[in-house]
Amino acid sequence: MTETSIGTSFGPLLRQCRQAVGLSLRQLAARVGYDHSYLSQVERGQRPGSADLARLCDRELGTDGRLTATFERRPARAGQLRPEADPLEASPLETAWRGLVATLDAGGPVPDDFRSVPPASLLPELTRQLHGADGVEAAELSMLIAETLARLGERSTARRWWWVARAAADSAGEGPLPALVRAREAITGLAERRPLAELLQLADESVALDRQAPGAAGSEPRTAQALVLAELGRTQEAHLALQELIGVGDELLRATQQARPYLLHWAEGRVCTLLGYGMAGCVLLERARELCPESWLGERARLDLCLAECLVVAGEVTAGLATALRVLVELPDEWHDSLVYDAADRVLHVVQAEPGAAELRQLLARSAYRSGRSVGGGSSWR
């Protein structure tokens, strides 16, 4: 070990070693499974890092244990008996994630009715079930954890779980999971307002993988592609993607392979809304609502808000605004999440100048899923 490495603190040494092999922060982050912003904070000394991070970076950078040794030698802060623990490392969720990154082979099956559980309550259960899960189950659970974290507004952490879900799905071998994970990430990413070019790449990859075993991943790959193209304003391509989605959906419904028929109608209705076909979209979204189980409160709230936006697009502004207000006021607070608020914000975007828009804006500003405060009289969680 050189004098430079002994005398250099962990963060600066990590930067020095990374730059020496010509890797960017994003490239190293992808290799070790950490968010690039977290690595940046570690390199600048704003986060302490962890022994696990040091070990993974030693492996990827070929530094022969230098980073691990430097991390273990770093001085404790005054008054501390041992080095400060990274709060990210201490959580059960982080422990589960690290186990998956290390093995991609993390018990139990995915909960049968997880959509009936509020996201904050669902997350610990999903994490618990990771222990002992095989590759396929690990990919499915990681995908659900990523979606749940996105719903709770934990976008950076969700990105890490999407990464491990893709890696676990790809490692599980042939099958629908690689296409499904990418499609679900792209669909959820729209609500997170992630860059559309990035989401289109995921959607295109999903469709390409699904073509190897047509229909195996359900309607999600074409759903993701059609939605992203419509959001991008690539109307003609979105039309073609919608036609593919309808064709695949019809085949799945005839073969009774579509586990969530309401999702197909939601997807078609949502694309129609984005393309400006208000009346057709309303019919499809109404049908989706009829098929969505009563106990899936979060799903039904998002459906209603999509319908509210579609009503406005169809010229029924008063009805659409009233629907959006009703959803936010009546939905119990434990079901208020970032996906619900994104759907409501899309309604606000198309009714900004209308009477009543101010009330919707006030409700959205309260962000109950972050603050825990009640939004309306119908909420009784806290």
C-alpha cells in the first residue's frame, strides 16, 4: 500500500481510483448498484460510505483492498466509540437490497393481494419476503419494492431497486420477466417525470424482449411504448403502438392470459386521452373502473383521476374537476401517494384557468403522502 493511499481519506481516494481507471460516477454507480448522487456525496465527504461500498468498489476498480483498508482506518468523530454508521446502510430495506446486489438470489411468494395494502404498510412485508426468495421471486419482489418506493416519493432509492430488479430478471434466464420489469419501470417512470428519452429506451427494450416470446409479458411492453410515445408527442408512432397494444390485448383476452384486464382498458384509455380522443378514452376508462376490484383503493383512485383528465379533454370540464376533487378529499390518507398526486396534477394542468382549479391546487399543495396530514374530511388514517 502506498503512502498516498494511507494518508488519503476514503472519499477522495475513491474519486482518485475511479478517475485512474477512466470511469464516470454513473458508470461506477451502475457497476456497484449505488445511486450516482450517493457516490458523489461519498467522494465529497458528505456521506461516510460503508464497508460494503468499499468492498464493491475495490472489486470493480481493481484496487486490491486499498479502499476497504482506508475505510476501516478512517478516524472516528470526537465522542464516538466507533465510526459513524451510514443511516442508509442501517435500514432493513438497505440490508435486503445489499443481499440481492451481492447474490441476485435472495421467503415466500409475492403477496396475492398486495394492491389492497397501503404502500407504507406494504414495503416492510415485501422486504421481509425477500429473504430466501429464488431468482424469479427476487426479481418480482424487487420490482414491487421499486414501485412501492416510487409511490412513497423515494425516487432515488427506487432507481436502485429497479436496477436490481432488472439484473435479477436478466439472471433468471429466458422468460417474460426481463420485458415485464422494463415495462413497469417505464410506466412508473412517467409518473415520476423521469426523462422521456430514458423511458423510451426502457420501453423499446421491453418490446424487443417480448417479441422473442410474444405476449408472455402481457400487455405491459406495448403499454409502456404507447404511453411514452404519446407523452413525447410522436403522434403517428403512438397511433401505431396503440394499434399493437389493442391487438396484443385482444389476443391475451381471448386466450384468458391477461391477469389484469382492467389494466389493458386503462392503458388504451390513457393513450387515447394523451392523443386527444376524449370520448373514446372515457369509455375505456369507465370499463377499466368496472373491472378494478373495490379493495384496490390506490388503483381505483388513479383510474378516477385519469378519467377526470379524460373528461376535461372531452369537454366535460366541470365533471372532470369535480371527480378529481372528490378523489383527493375522500381517499384515506394512507393511500395518498406520489402516483395519485401525479395523476391529480395532470388534471390540474388541463384545468388551470377554470373555476375550481384553485381548490384542486390547494389540495395538491398539502402533499399528504409526505406530511401525513389529512387532506379532506373523508380521510381518517391519522
